[in-house]
Amino acid sequence: MGNKVLTIISIQDEYLSTVSKQMTEIAGDLIRIRPISIKNLSRETISEGEIVLIGANFILPLVRPFLPQGVRCIVAKRGLNFVNMRKLLSAPKGKSILVINDTKHTTDETIQALQETVFEHNYYAYDPDTPIPEQIDYVITPGEMQLVPEGPMKVIDIGYRVLALETVFEIFEVLGLECQQFFLANRYMKSLVALSNEGTTFTIDSTISKWTEEIDGKTAKYFFDDVIAHSKAMKNVLYIARKLAKTKDPVHIFGETGTGKRMLAQAMHNDSSVNTGPYLHINCAARPLDVLERELFGKESEGKISPGLFELANGGTLCIEEIGELPFSLQGRLLQALEEGQIIRLSGHYPVPVQVRIITTSNTDLSLSLDENKFRKDLFYYLTALTCKVPSLSEREEDFEILIQTYLESHLHRDDLVISPGMIRLLRQYPWPGNVKELFNAVSYMACLEEKEITLELLPFYMKGRLQKNTADAIKPQEMAESELNGLIVNIEEHGFLEESLEILEVFYQGKKQHVSYGRNVVKKRLQEKGIILSEQQLRLRLEVLNQLELLNVRQGRSGTTISRKGELFLQTMYTKKSQVKA
């Protein structure tokens, strides 16, 4: 690998991951790829003379204050991944196609790219504020499936847009890499296949960690003073976290996606007795078993040693993120390494002593995986003796406004941007399923538009769509029609377990409030706590009936089951009827 570095800067983590993967496939043996999210830009050092690839032209004003003189910027032009477009390319000419992307700007860009290449069809831009044209043959979206309205439409997800070939040529020219055009074209086609919907999942965690490790051996950039904690919920978290940081025992942090678990883990390292040692992290989600095993424990091959993260983090902290996704077959090996203080590399023969402080994280309560026999009890008790729960954004409302202002001023240097009290109230109405991370992404996007005040029109499509959906839900009747209610009761009582079915729905309803789906084992345990004892067969029968009546959304595999909107309405109506009878 050469010494030349390409730094990639973008707002969206997904796009950053896609472009980093693409450039790794094209030039990973020639240059180093350094991805930086705008959220972390204020804490990264960009050197004079560095080559920077900017994800889009409109974010350049926001990025420019962080770039020293002499930095050469390349603004990425985006192209389409034609490997994902087989259905569109084989469709008869003259079809009417609705194009859905996250903003008006990106939707127009996608349509322009489609018109330039797949010119045989008629394209229409999606706008959540206007009715969808009646005669639509297909819907096309570049990875924004959550924006596609419900309905019987044929949807083609062409995946996130990729770097255009002309941008790849420009990158090679600026970096002074002399390659013939056919060489680059071949590698470019290879990258499209690797990034196709049928390809493998890629995460940028290992790329960032390894690149940074080569530079300074330490990636923990956050401290407890960086954590915003005006709310009682976050003050309690910090009080506990500061206590846990001083111990040498494993600490487990759990909380919803985007709540700041990684930031808290780094703060714990920097406040610990091993803060002079390295801090490394690995995310277990979407990583194959063999890759995880090699990255954690290292490998020996033909006399060559590739150290794993346990060795690289020796004398410091190793944070294992999404520990609940660690394959069951690896959990025993991890426990052995932790208990014995030594590891054996893949294909190795001798133990290697390691002294590492372990922090683990998960998006959900790890005990749920334990209940479903997906996590070893001995490892669970070893890792979770010291636990810290990070609250969701909805649980720390007092921090909402100060989070926005601090991020604008300290991270984006946009203290000139005005957000009216009315706009703050509107933003509070949005559910923020991605929590603080999603909030910062949205604010970054709006701050890039060079407006002096944030208004409703500046919101990304996905936020406007969800706000409109919430408004629509709010005006729906909160009780089910009498005829529909009676029909459901009759269907359920044919099997003789109405009260049990209501309790089952209540279990799923409580889970949905916590953004958690359940398998049968967890439901059975929750029912037992209510004094309802059901056999495996009895519970399966009841779930099948509730699913057939569309009161539950049953998903296969590890996804679990949740209550449907219809199920919520049925449950609420039944409770209302019961309270009226008691009155």
C-alpha cells in the first residue's frame, strides 16, 4: 500500500461507507482511505497538502472552515450502480417512473442521471407535499426505502449512488497515480459489483480504526466534559459512568441506536487508569464469523503474524460494539480470553498474554438475547456485572435545544444559524428513532444549505414525511368501529382465549414502545410474570390467530414480532370498553 491518503468527508454515514468501500475496491492497494463524518470533523486533523474528497458540493461551505490552506478538494460527482438496475433495464420502453430520494436536490440529481443513461422512460420527482401521479409503473429509489409510500407499487431499490467514473479519474490524477484508463474502468466495474444489493455489507469502523492506529495508536477523542447533560436522565448516566470508568472490570453500555454509546465508551477510557494506552473498537453487526474471529484474535500464516485487536489494544481499552450480534460459536472463545487473560491466534499454537480493559455495547437489553438462548449465560454475567443505560432522546427532552445549539456552534461553526422557538417545537414532534445521531445528521444537512434560518421547507423529505404521517395518525379515530371490533372478538373467542390474547397484545405493545420486537420465548416469560402459563404449542396457536387477524406483524428469523397499528387500535378500544363498563 502506498503512503498517499484520500480523506473522504460526508454527512450521511451510509454514503460515507459506500464511497469508502468503492474506493477501497478501486485503489485499496495503492492508497489509504480515511473516512470522516461531518459530525466528527471538528475532532479530526486535516493536514496542509492533504487530498480531500467532499461527498457533495452543497456541504463544501460547511467543510471549508476546517480545511487548512493547501488542501486540494475534489467534489464527488455521483453515478448510478447499473448492477442494481436489471429490472429497469429489462422493462418495456415508455414506462412512467416515480423517483424517490431524501431531498428535492438529490431527487433531481437522480432523475438527471437516469435521463442521461436510461432515457427510454418518463421520470417524475417525488414530493411528499404533492399527490403522486396516478399512472405510475415503477418506483425507483437509491437506498431510501423508508420514504416509499405504502401501496401496491413495483419498487426498484437501485442502492446508494456511487462515485461517477469521471470522479475516480480525477482522484487518480490529483494523487499522481499513473494508471491506464482500461485498468481504472475494470476496477470501477468491479467496485459496482461489490457494492450491488447482492454484494456483502461493509462498515467503516475497521477502516477508521486501522488508519488512525497507524497514525497515533489512539482513537478515544471524547471526554466526559464533552457530554451534554442538562437533563436529570443524562446527569444520572454521567454519575454512574464516572464511577464505572475508574474500575478495571468490564463495563456494558446499552441504549437505542444513536444515543451516544460510542462517545460514552471513549469518555470512560479517557477517565480510566489505562487512558495512556490505545483505544480500539470493533462492531460485531454485519460481520461474518471468520472476519470477526480474525480481527479479534489475529492470525498466523506461513510464519507471518497478523495481530488482532486484543493484541493491538494491549494496555488500553477494547470496545466491542453490538456484542449481542457476536456469533454464538465465538462467545465461548471470547469468554476464555477474558477469563484467562490470553488469546490464541487463528492457526496459532501458543497463547499470547494480553491485558485489556473491555467495554461492550448493545442496542437492546442483552437479557432479551439471553432469554432466547442466543447469548451464553456465563458470558452475559461476566460482561454485564457493571451496566450503564443511555437514555433515548425522548427521555432527555431538557437536552434537546442545547444539543442543537452546541452542535451548531462547536462542531459546525454555524452560530449564525437561527432556529425559532416554533421550529424547535416542530422538531420536537418528530419521533427521532435514530436519537442524537439522527438529530445531528439532520442539523448538519440543514446547516449546509447556507440559509440564515431553519424553516420547515429545509427539512429532509424523510422528516417531513414522518411528521405528516404522525399528524395523520393523530387525527385517526382512537377507537375501532363497533362492527370490526365485534368481528375480531368473535374470531378470537372461537379459540376460547380472548383475555389471554389481550395480554399477549399488551406484551408486544410495551415492547414496541421500547422499540423492541419479541420472539416466543420472551413473550412466554412475560406472560408467566403476569400469571399466565402457556405451553409452546398453545402460545404458537394464539400467535398464529392474532397474525391471521392482522393484529400482529410476525417476521421470520431473528427479527421477532411486533404489534400492528390495527392491533394497537383493537387493544385501546377493548381497554376503553372495559373502563366504561366499570364506570
